[in-house]
Amino acid sequence: MGTDHVFRLNGVRVEAFSGLAENLFDHLRDGRVDQYRHETNALRDSWPTDPWDAKWRGPVSIHPDGTVMALRRLRLR
């Protein structure tokens, strides 16, 4: 669950995504903060640690609170 933006950085088209796993977002949306914290702590060790995601084709960062930030260069059409 999140949002993405496309912009130019020094003339290069870049996509940025920021978000949160849908189940974690649902806990926050519904005010279940303790459940969010519990699941975030339980899942933390299972999140990828490699800063590069080949499927996304760019760097991906997962913060300990479960939020995600990813960037990638867009190919020319």
C-alpha cells in the first residue's frame, strides 16, 4: 500500500515508491497500533536486507517500522 511518483532528476526519469505492507497499513488505519507494532517486530527479521532489488531494478530500503522507499530509473519509451 503506498504511493509512487515519477519525476526527472538531472534529465533522467525516475520513479519513487513509498509505502507499507497492506496488512500493516490496515492495523494503523483501524487504530490497532499495538497489533501493528507486534507484527512489525515479528516480521522484521524476514525482510530483505539487500539494498538492490533486481525485480524492481533499483535500490529498496525497508525501515524497521515496516515502511518502504524504493527508487528506479525509468527506461525510455
